[in-house]
Amino acid sequence: MQEFFNYLQQFSFLTKNEIEIIGNHVYAEKVQAKSFVLEAGKICQRIGFITKGVISSYYYDTQGNEIVKCMYAENQFAVDILSYQMVLPVTIIFRQ
């Protein structure tokens, strides 16, 4: 969790009070390797911050080929923003 707060402190426009408020709304979750973080058809209900490892987002084309859309690495946020904001099912898969 400290990695997340260290990341936030890079932004000088955030006050300590604002970082504390943000901290009240986050929690740490360990994701096992090769496990799904978000599956197609589900609603994205959280924004992930990666402290270790990589998360990939992908989908399957009509021939069944896995197409990687994006890779998220350490100190990056991972989210399907359209699903998160509009409460729509995701069409891609997020996996660690």
C-alpha cells in the first residue's frame, strides 16, 4: 500500500489531507498469477493500481485468437474506464 501513497506524493498539487482522504477509499488486494481480475461481461467496479507484476487486458477475435489490448505495469492504474463510469459490461478480460 505504501507504493500507492509514494506514487501519489509525486503530484505536488495534492495536499496531505487530500492524500489521506484518498487513502480512506483504497485497499490492498493480492492477485494470484494467471488469475482473472475482471472478466468479460462483468461491470468494472474498481480502479486497480499495480505495485508488482503486470496485468494484461485482452479479448478474443472471431477466429478465437487472443488479442492483447494493453499491458499495465508497476505504478500504473488498470481500469476499463467506460465500464467503470457508465456501468456497462466489459468486453475485454483483465488477467494478472
